[in-house]
Amino acid sequence: MKVAVFSTKAYDRQFLEAANNPKQHDLVFFEPRLNRDTAILAAGFPAVCAFVHDQVDASTLEILASHGTHLIALRCAGFNNVDLKTAAALGITVVRVPAYSPYGVAEHAVGLILSLNRKIHRAYNRVREGNFSLDKLLGFNLNGRTVGIIGTGKIGLILGQIMKGFGCHILAYDVFRNQELEAIGGKYVELPELFANSDIISLHCPLTEDTYHLINEQAIAHMKPGIMIINTSRGALIDTEAVIAGLKSGQIGYLGVDVYEQESELFFEDLSDEIIQDDVFQYLTTFPNVLITGHQAFFTEEALRNISEATISNITDIEQGRPCQNEIRAQLPAENKVLVN
């Protein structure tokens, strides 16, 4: 099948071509992101491969369909950037790659926790400048602390296992309980109780209408003063303005994020020689107790290999008329509505 691959970086091409060997499909790589203005590049392509920041909205889908596209192969787990109802109406199949980097994402969340707590990133810069003072580098023991995990799918479970190894108590929230998490001592509670009793809160749920701005002014007010918040899932789970207010008041003591609500204009690009126009993001970077990474939690060799192999497999299944377990439908079954990631 001829496939137009959008938002391509060198590493995407490397791993996709390796997964496509022996050559199963005709992969044509495009650097631009997919949107209504670039959709014409896919004219004559039965399949389009898209990533997290591609805008697969109604207008984009209509252009794609009018030029022969009938398959959208997402090389990511999230699909909030796709208008599934329009895709279904146009006869376009949508497939994705679920759970491609659960260990990578969970481990990155732990890295954010450790760096924020022990100020490792700040200490690194001090030592490079010959400053060996310990002032303002005081941390706390993770042992005995309470970690609240929102979303207990594969990533949330792995984070729970790791933090349990540090000697932490685990509180959890999800629509459905994960028995494996309960087996290691994780306790399921409602969100108000999790907010009130956690020292660290880590988000591992998808972005839906129900989870949009899950961390907002009201939620922050119920948290312990000095709470640490970690987000490696989707930026819009957090109300950035509310979090900034919480940082300024001291209610939030630490913030570690690998995602940002308006990241589509920033992340995955080298903007080091440009003036960033997002004033909210720029303000967020000025806080000494905030650590931001650019959507790299998933970025491991294993993840890129899994993404590429699953993407090629999904495309092959659809081309050959086989059922594809990774197909997404407009009317989601109940089990896909849980707060897991």
C-alpha cells in the first residue's frame, strides 16, 4: 500500500523503514505536519500515517477522502486529534498503536520526580559553574511518602510498581480497578481523597471530555500544600493558568511535565534561534521548581521499534482485509472509556 507519512523526523524514517523490510508498503515521507493545508500532499495515497500533533479534523479528512485516502494509521496511542465521527462517515478506517512505551513513560515520570525532589538539574548547572553550595538543594526521602496515580493502565501500574520499590504508599484512581496494582498494595480511592492525601500526583490517563483540565483550581485547592504534580500523558489534563497560580501561592511545590496544553507549536522542533511567542509557556519556565521536557517520555529505542512494527502491521492487516485489533471506531465500547493510558 502507498502510505504518506507526515511529521517525519530522521528517527521515524529509520525505524519505519527497518520495520517495512522486506518492503511491504511504499512509504513516502513528508516533514510537514498533516493539516487541511498539507493534506493535498497525500493525493493518491490510500493510507496516511500521522502523529500526535497532526490535525486530523473534519476538513483535513474531507480533503484526504476526496483524493482517495481510506486509512489513517496513527503511530501513537492517543487519538484526540482525530475526528472519528467524520472519519466513519467518510469511510476512513483509523488505527493506532496502544501501549508502545509503558516502561519508558513510567521511568521518565520517575526521572522527573527524582530530579525535582533532589534538584539534580539545578545541581548539575551549579557544579559546571564551580558552585558547590548545598543551599536550596534540600530534598526529601521518597520512602514513606504517598504517591497518587490517576489512570492505572499499563503505565500507571508500572509507575506504581517502581514507586512501591522506593517504599512509597500508593493511592489510585480509575474507573476500573487494576488487580495487579491492588496486589502490590495500591489502594483505590475517589479523586478528592487522592488529592488530599498524596505527596506526589502523577497523571497517566487519556485526554477526554471528562479528563480535560482534571487538574484545575478546585482540584489544586484540595491538595496538600507543597504537592508535586507530574504529567507525562496529555497537556490539557492540566489547566496551566491554575497551575501557575498554585506555583505562585506555594500550594504547588513542584511541577514536572513532559507535555503542555499548547505544545503543538513548540515540541519536536528546534526553536533555539527563535523568540518563542507563547508567553504562558515562557512564564512557566521561569519557576525554579518547574521541570519541563519536550514530549520525550516515550522516546526509547524499544518504543520507536514497537511503534514502527505495530504501524506496519496495522496497515498490512487493513490492506489484506484482516480484522485489526488496533482499529478505533467512532462509537467507543465501554472498556475504552476508562481512565487508563
